[in-house]
Amino acid sequence: MRALALTDHDTLNGIPEALTAGAQSGLQIIPGIELSCGWADREPSLHMLGLFIDHRATGLNELLDQQRRGRKTRALQILDKLEGLGVPVQPLRESFLREQAQALGRPHIARYLVDIKAIQDFQEGFRRYLGRGCPAYVPKPHVLPEDGIRLVHQAGGIACIAHPGLVPDWDAIWPRIAGLPWDGIEAVYAEHTPSQVERFTALARSQNWLITGGSDYHGEAGKHVARLGEQGLTDEQFQQLAEAARQRLSRRGELT
């Protein structure tokens, strides 16, 4: 089975084009999303995956519209901080305000800083300016995990914990999310060590959860540049996901 999930961060905009390209190439495209979740009393620190979703679902799109407005405010605040640090960002600000439809997240800002030679490479942008605790960092608006799960389920999808091995305080997070109606967990992941894969696979079994996996490819200028298509699932694991999605879709009317 040749299948690829498109799970962009906090947006569904790429799914129609991906579905068309997949149909033309014979590649099954799984519509998905990666939502940034968290709580009011701490920084957003948990990502969740929604797989096999209906990208036209009203509730999920309303949430994403709200997030887009929040991201615009956040982007302008980041540019304000960079400007205060003496970084020449006015051209980027003017372009962003002129083209209201475009997204402007930290990756876009990091690439701009590379283009103007304010930094040497993409990752330096996060280490020096944009990462948590850095001088131009602005916290991201949070989505409660239970709200994200509910909206993914209403969209007919399955809700999974993304790359738990990247959560630095997993042992503190786990009690807050253990009782939520998750469907699965991303045990197989590009940055997970073999022991982490084993740990989260065992957790999935203990919770009767599905296992997901992926490369977390972020584009040619992002992380895992050479890993597209790696860290996939076996045919059996994929079929288990697909069957769970079919069952979720059949119950969708009960959730809306």
C-alpha cells in the first residue's frame, strides 16, 4: 500500500491539491492535520495528529480560522521583537500586511532571516531568536487537547498523540492526558530512539491504541529534509488505522 498522510500544522489548505496530485500519481493521500495543543497554565507542549479527517468539517475549520487570526497577531508581535533587536524586518511586515491570505509562522520568518543574511541557516533562527526562551519568542495560542480530539472526531478522523518522545516533560504531561479518548500514538517517528519506539509501542498496547508513524517532513527548508517517506507503518498497521477510520466515519453522525 502506497499511502502518504498530509498533516500540516494547524491548516487544511493543502489537502485539496494533495488529493488531486495523489489521484494522478496513484498515491493514496490521507487527509490530516497536526494541531498544537496545551493548557493556559503552561506553554503549548503537546501536538496531536488527526488522520482520515474530512477537511471540509465545519467545527475544525472554525477552530483553524480562529487560530489563523491568533497567528497573525503573534507574527506581528514577533516582528516587533525582532525590530526591537535591530533586525530589519520592515519589508517582511509590509509584505505580510499587503498579502493578508499568506501565512507567516516562525519557519517563514526564519527563512526570511536567512535570505537577508541576518543568520547563516534556518536552525540558527530558532536557536538565536525564535525558539522558546529566545528574545523574539512569543507564546502560541493553545488548544485544549480534549477540544482538539473532539473536533477531529467530529470531522470523522482518528486522534493520536504526535511524537511523544519530543515532549520534554512527558511524565508530567501523561497524567493530564491519560484519560482522554485518544485513538492512537505516534510511536514510530524519525527522532525517536529504538527504546522510545519500544516504550510508546508498549504504551499503545496497554491502552488499546493504534500505532502511527511518520517522517515529520517539513519541506525542503525545514526539519527532516531527506526523510520524506521514512518511518512508515507496516501494511497491517496501516490497515488497522484505515479500519478504525471507517468505523469512526460510520459513527460520525453521533458526534455532530
